[in-house]
Amino acid sequence: MSKEYFQFKQFKVFHDKCAMKVGTDGVLLGTLTETQNSKQILDIGTGTGLIALILAQRTDAQIDAVEIDNEAANQSGFNFSISPWSKRLSSFHSSIFDFKNDKKYDLIVSNPPYFINSLKSEGKKKEIARHVDDEFFLNLCKKIEEFLADNGTCWIILPVIEMEHFTKEALKMGLNHIKSIEIHSFDHSPVKRIIRSFSREKDIEPEAYKFIIYDSPGKHSSQYKNIAKDFLSIF
């Protein structure tokens, strides 16, 4: 992999100006999110723009991507401009809390910061990208509820403890957990991440699935190959 960019089958992602580089979490959220009937999509904290680009390949939707860091917002905008879907992708340099838009989105996705009240990492850019305070998830849920269409869904990826925190705050906003995908590095390893979807639909028994990334060190599982084969050049 180049230090400056990551080459996918149909697009290229430069990430040298972004604190958070192209990684597995973005590939998983972009490919596992359900996109049926999505015409307007919002990506909160887009970073490199990876998730938005995957969703652009998978759908015909118009996609707005919001990023608080100026250099990351510029880089995601550049990545969008050199993609086959440049006319459907828009990058906005803004905090989601300052973002102004009259649209309602059928689908909202986010790979949000998740280190709550932990020691701050070195470097201001990585601090913004990774660390949040106690009220961040509640305020994020408020903005998701504001921008989400009546029948829309929201898909989030977080570590286990942080996802439980987020889920409690989402419920306060009338956003109900409807599906979980538990991500494991290996079959018998602990849950590494959870991808969870939310909607305003009530009285739903949440569904849960197990997703394995590797069969053994260096050998991707059939699950991972199946979702990534249209995107990653290694398959």
C-alpha cells in the first residue's frame, strides 16, 4: 500500500493528510450498511471519504459528507473529485453540530470518535478524530434525529462499551436499535467492534449477526471476501 493513497478497484483514496487512515472499520461499515431505497445519504465524520465512496459505488444516491478537520475535508473532497461518482458526492468542512442543511436523509452513517474522557492522544488532529467528551454521543444522536428522514436508518460502528453508551443516548432521541453485526477478528476472539443500525420504528426485536474477519492470521474469511470483493484489489 502506498503511504499516500490506497487503491481500490474502482477508486483511489489519498489519506496522507488525514489523522485516521484507510482502515478495516471503514470498509466494514461501507460494505455492511444496508442501502435499500437510499436516495440521500449523510456521512458524519467522513475523514478520507472512504465510507462515502463505497456507498457511492453501491448506490445511485446523492451523498453529503461532513468533516470537522480542514485538511481531511479537503482531502475527502479531492478523493470525491477523482472518483467516478464526483457529481453525487459533496464534502463539507464543518462540525456536524454546526452543519446547516434542510435535507432529510434516508441513510446516515458514521464511524465516530469513541475515546470518552481518556488520555488525549498526541497531536491535535488525532485528538479531534479519536476523543470525545461525555455529552458527545447524546449531542450526536440529537443531530442524527434532526437529519434523519421519517423512514430513514442510521448505521454506526463503535467498540462494544462505546456502542452501549451510544445506544442508550439514541433511545432518548426515539432512535431504536434494529440490527447488530458483531465483528470478531477470529472466530473465537472477543467482539472487536459492533455495527448497529437504528430507526424510529418501534416494537422491533433487534437482530444480531456474527461477522469474522480472518480464518487464521493473514487469511481473510469467506464473509470478509464476500463483502470486500467488489472493492479491494487483493480479492
